[in-house]
Amino acid sequence: KHLIPLFSYIWLKGRCAVCLSKFSPLYFFMELFSGIAITWLYFKFGFSFSFFILTTNYFLLTTIFIYDLRHKIIPDLFVYSFIILSSIYYFVSSDLSFHLSIFPFLISLVFVPLPFFLIWLFSKGRLLGFGDVKFMVGMGALFGLAKGMSAVFVSFWIGSAYVIILLVLNRKLSMKSEVPFGPFLVLATIISFFFQINLFNF
């Protein structure tokens, strides 16, 4: 009864059954959205290789979300795994042969993170972490150039909305405040994939 997604959280009222310590509502929402996401992937792809890759990538993204939220860093193991899985999916889902799809793939890997690599470089890491730049390489691998850039734009919109909400709630923010950007990148990646956002179509 302690391990049933969603229902256990409700039955236990968000507390450990043994020591009664509270645990975060984040667990409930992760279980809820993960169930929705995996169900959607199944209906779209069935039990296919793409389903396996995307499901693994989804749980990797949720791990990155929580880890960066708590520790303000994205471990290399996580981000490199994301890049590899996204690259595999890119070529599996591509309608073009390998030799025709490799060039646009490499273009995406370079140009999606490039503006933000320059921000990291010239600010010496004060404005953006290098882990975020590497994550954007994975976004380029997963989406290609146009959708990859669109997903990055969406991440900045989500981040801006978050900061505005903090300001409205009178939370103290300054230029020295550290806000982890990884969770916004993860949310934008998931939203952009499920809704197939491409701002360059407008």
C-alpha cells in the first residue's frame, strides 16, 4: 500500500508511514505526469524501439529536473546520456537515410546551443551554467534545428514566468540570486515534444 502511484501519497497524507516525516508534493505530480506521458507515448508509438528510447529519456529528464532543482548542477552522466538517447531517436525517426540526415543533425548540435555557449563563455559562467549549454546539445539532437531553437525559447519563457511570479509574491531576488535553469529546459523539452512546437512555422 506504500508503493501504489498517486494513491499511496493520498492515503499516507504526504507522510512517511513509519516516521511520519513529510515528503514533497513533487512526488505526487511526478507520478501523475509520468503516467500521462508514458501512456501517451504508448498510444503514439506502441511497444517499439522509439517507445523504449523516449520512455528512458523521459525518466532521465525527470531525474535531471529534480537533481538540478535541489543541487543546481546537472551531472555529466545524466546530460551525456540524454544526448546519446536523443541522437539515437533522431536517426531512428528520421525519414532520410543516414548520409542525408547526418549534416542537418550536426548543424543542430552546433547551432542550438551556440548563442548560449557564447553567453557562458563571455560571462565566465556567471549568467549560465555549462551543464545547461550541454543540455541544449541534447535538445538539438532530439528536435533538430528549428524545433530545438523553439524549445530553447520556450524554456526562457517558462523561466521568465517563474521569476515574474516570484517578484509578484515579493520574494527577494537580486543579480546574485541563483535560479537553476535545468528544470526550465526539461519542462520546455517535454512540452515541445508532446505539442510539437515549432515557432518558425508562424
